[in-house]
Amino acid sequence: MLHIANLRASIAGKTILNGLDLDIAAGEVHAIMGPNGAGKSTLANVLAGRDGYVVSGEATFEGVDLLALAPEDRAAVGVFLAFQHPVEIPGVGNMYFLRSAVNVVRAKRGLPEIGAMDFLGVAKEHMARLEMDPAFLSRSVNAGFSGGEKKRNEILQMSMLEPRLAILDETDSGLDIDALRIVAQGIERLRSPDRSMLIITHHPRLLDDVRPDYVHVLSGGRIVRSGDHHLAAELEANGYTSTLAAVPA
Amino acid sequence: MKAADGSVMDYPSTKEEAWRYTPVDEIVSRLAAAATMPATGTSVSRQVVDALAGDHGGPRLVFVNGVYDADLSDHDNVPAGLWCGLADLSHGRAAANVALAGIDWAVDGFLARNHADGHDSAVVVVDPGVRIDVPVHVVHVSAPDNTGERADSATISHPRTIIDVGSGSRIALIQTYCGLDGRAVTNASTTIRVGRHAEVDHCRVQTESTAATHIGHTRIEQEEGSRLRMISVTIGGDIARNAIDVHLHGPDAQTELVGVNVTTGRQRHDTVVTVDHAASRCASTQRFTGVIDDHGRGSFSGEIIVRPGTVATDAHQSNRNLVLSPNAEADTRPWLQILADDVRCTHGATVGRLDDDALFYLRSRGIPLDEARTMLIGAFIRDVTDAIPHPSLRTHVAAIIAASNGMVATDPERMR
Ligand SMILES: Nc1ncnc2c1ncn2[C@@H]1O[C@H](COP(=O)(O)OP(=O)(O)O)[C@@H](O)[C@H]1O
Ligand SMILES: [Mg+2]
């Protein structure tokens, strides 16, 4: 489904991704762990189409060359990035934003537009499951939201946009235990045979709730080790440095 | 140019602070070359006025090329205590208010010409102690002659509006300067007297053609305890100047001026504001916003004067600009003359671009680039558009802003 080969990315003359390979099949959940500054967010941004990187190599999704598409067109083919730092956009209403996004993506998939009332009903159902107050719909996008509220808003968007490839960049960071459980359940609910997920995290705790099929370690701009969920526990116990040192180059 | 009292009055020079950014010579030569259209035979219908200015539910006075048009106007059944009409009608109150125009003196050659050459003046009078719930709409339509014998020259008009709001009264006013395509020169003046403890909500919307020249001067006189809120929207014109002069004569008066210019192509939009605190305990706010694209140029000069001997003055000013293209330019210039000690005064100006992070965030959710830009521009000027108290005018202005900026039309009622 997602095929990444020899992906390189640099910014401001600095190489960050340095020949990264990764394949994710339909329905698989992959976790990426790695030290701060390893390039995890860069990978997420490059896949979602953020400007500013010099990119080479290959990244295709169901055979479609992602790197050739504008960010909005990647969203239309089903790519979704839950941002590590969701952006505050004062003056743009959350409801308006969400409904615009849902309807644009639906139109590109050949589905009819959702009217305001139907949309509100569906949004409220999703919000109830995420224990979000519906009042968040009438506020500006992420403006003045707490860290945890922003992350829930990302999961809300993901739930409503129903992506085919969900990339979650440290969605669990900065959450308290209850919020972590709600967010993990939100992610787990979206797990399905035709949806792939790439979960970037520092915390094995999330991976207890959303058990990945594979765990990868990103370091120095490439994937240096892969395993199953036991690798997450090993990293937790020993740290990146000694875990990686234990592996012959 | 001669003033009403016969004295000669020159056009201003760009050496004067208030005219620094205005291409005065160019305007003067356009003024000189423009011709007056005959009072009859324009193609402006009710549908045209509705489309250009909107129908906002209250009485409407319509002027075409500076000439009152009775067929297009509706002000027969106005609420008690309100009078609107022409200064030259033989109506007692209107006559009294031409006398009031004594406060409406010409301060420069443009105003002197407006007073000398204007055809019809709109007058709105509110008796003391009256609250008018529907907005009074004064519409000026420029209808240039694009095919007839005057097609070679721009069409000139000198609209003049005099508004007198009695003590303790309350009224909402809408002034629209709009026009059909083609070259026109509009040299407009408006005087508003806000009586003791009166309240005025004033929207001024300028959406003339992009080939038009607009020189606008609004003079506001506020008496004790009065409140005025003005929302000014400048979209049209090739060269457009919007001057607002507020004089706070009585203590405890409050003024809130909010404005936006949406400038694109090769447009030049010049906003020049003066708030003169001549009495104690007055509060004024200037909040102006510019969205400038392509080769457009927007300028804001905001003056605050606090007279000696006044106390407890509150005066604030801000100018925020969103510059959307590398060739667009925003100039901003605060100009403070604080001649008293007991003053709380703030001012600030910003010039910025669209937030790339916000743009990427919206696009990553599938929203196309042009729509994402529209959302962010809409958000930037929301402070101004939300301040428009009439929903129909809010929608009308949003649609014109969207069209003028090549943006995707969005209904502001949906965006909140
Ligand atoms: N705009 C930028 N300019 C220069 N360096 C950057 C920029 N963005 C990220 N980096 C650098 O790239 C490296 C990888 O960053 P990032 O992908 O955010 O790491 P991670 O998410 O794994 O913590 C870091 O060293 C970071 O400082
Ligand atoms: Mg990161």
C-alpha cells in the first residue's frame, strides 16, 4: 500500500532523511520510534507534502507517486497526518473547517456533499466518543485549545475524514492517562483491513493499546532496526543507544 | 479653487502629512479632465442598485452620478422622528440642516469643489430622543458613459451627505459608494453630527469600479457622552482615498473606527484617520486592516491629537496588514500629538504574510490552496466584517471582497 524506497530529504542544506526504506501493507499498523531529532516528523511532513524540503527517492501509495502531489491531493487519495503540533488558526471556525475538509475529500472520492445538519449530527457522535464538548465546533481551529484538546481534535478530524493512510506524529505526547486512553481507543476504532497506519511515538504505553504489527527504529535518517511490539519494550527498558549498539551494523 | 466664503483654496500637497501617500497631482488632473454626466438617461435600475449596494431593509436614498433619483429611492414611510431627503427641498428641518452644514467647512480644494459643484446633498435628520431600528442607506452610484459622446472622459460627481443625530437618539447608517464599470471620479464628503448621548452605527462601503478615482472625506463631530462606531470597507477604485476626521468636542464621548482595505491589481488605497480629543474622558479606538495583493499599495496614516487641558483620555490605534504578493506594498504611519499628561495611548502596526503553517494544515486536510488562502484572508479581516451589524450587508461585503480578490466566495455566516 505505502512503499518508500531510498527516501532522502534535506532542509536548509542539512540532510535529515538519508535513504529511508519502508513498506506498509493494507491493514497494517507500523510504529516508528527514535530519538529526538532523528527525522520522524520530517518523514511525516514529507509524506504529507509540506514545502521547504529537498526530497528525492520514492514514496508511492497504491502506486500513486505521492511526492508529485500537492498536499490537498494527497489528502484526497487518503493520506492523513495528525500533527505533532496542530496549528492554531484564529478566525476559522472549527466546524466550517471540518465540514469543508470532509466535503472536499468526499467530492474527490465521488461522494455527495454532507449538509450542515447531517454533518453536525455525525460530528457530535464522534465527539462524544472522544469525550469532546461539542462547543469545540464553534471555536476557531485549535485556537486556545490545550495540548490534549488539540490532539483530540486531530483524532476527530481523522475519524471524520476516514483516511486510507493515517500518519500519527506523537499524538500521545503530552496527554494524561485518561486522554491517552481516549485517543488510543480513537485510533484503535479506525483500525481496519483497508487502512494503514504509521504511528510515531516515544511511549510504548500507546502501543499497548494500539498494538502495532511492526516497530521500527529511525535513527540518522534511516530505519536501523525493525521488529514486532517486543522491540518497543526493549527500547523502553534499555534506551535507544544501548539497544541500537547491541545490533551488529 | 474657491471655498464657500469666496476665499481661494488650494489642492493639498503631498508635503502635508495627511496627503503623503496620495498621488494628488494624478487625482487633480483626473478631476480636471472629467466631465459631468447629464442628470437623465443612465441605465441604472433598481436591480442594479440592489446588486451593487444591497437592500438592507431601511429607507434608501439613491444618487446616480451625484444626482438624486426618486425612482430608485425609498424614503416615503420612514419611522417617526427620522427625516431623510435632499438639502435643497423646502423642508424646514432640511433647511435647518443646511445651516448645520456650517460645521461642514471645506478644509482643502477637494472639499471646496465638493461644496461648490455638488448637485444634490443627502440629508438625514434624527430628532432628539428617537431610536431608529432600521438602517438608513445612502447610495451613490457612478454610472460612467462608456459608449456615448462623453465616453472619452471620466464621469465626475461630488456626493455630499449631511447627517444630524439629535440628543439621546440612536441610528444606524449605511453609505455605499458603488459604480458600473468604467472611469469615474467621485469626490465625496460626509458630515455627521452626533448629539449629546446619541449613538451612531455607521458603515461606509466603497466598491466602485477598479477604473474609478475616489476621494472621500468623512467628518464626524461628537458631543458629550455620544458614541459612534464606524466600519469602513474600501475595495474599489484605482486610486481611492478615505479620510476620516473625528472631533470629540464633548466629554465622555466614545469612538470606535474599524476598517479594511482590500487592494489588488494596481490599486492604491489610502486611509487617513484623525481623532481629535478636544474634551476630557473620551475614548477612541482605530482598528484598520489591509489585505494587499498583486501590485497593490495600501497605506494607513492614523493621527491621534490630545488637546492641552484634557484629562483621562483613552486612545488606541492599530493597523495590521496582510501582504500577499512580493510586489504588494503596505505603508503605515502613526502620528501622535499628545499635548496632555493624563492619557492612555497605544498604537501598533504589523505587516505580515499568510501563515505557511496554517496554509499547510488546511491543505493537508484536503482543502485546495485557493480555498485555504481565502479562509485565512477571511480570518484576518473577520474582526472588521464581524463588526458590520447588518447580516445582509455582511454577506454583501463578503461576496464583493471574494470577487475582488479572485477568492472563492464563502458565506461569512457559514464560516463562524
Ligand atoms: N526547518 C528546519 N531547518 C533546519 N533544520 C530543521 C528544520 N526542521 C527540522 N530540522 C532539523 O531536522 C532534524 C529532524 O527533525 P524532526 O524530523 O523534527 O525530528 P523528530 O521528529 O524525530 O524529533 C532535527 O535536527 C531538526 O533540528
Ligand atoms: Mg517530531
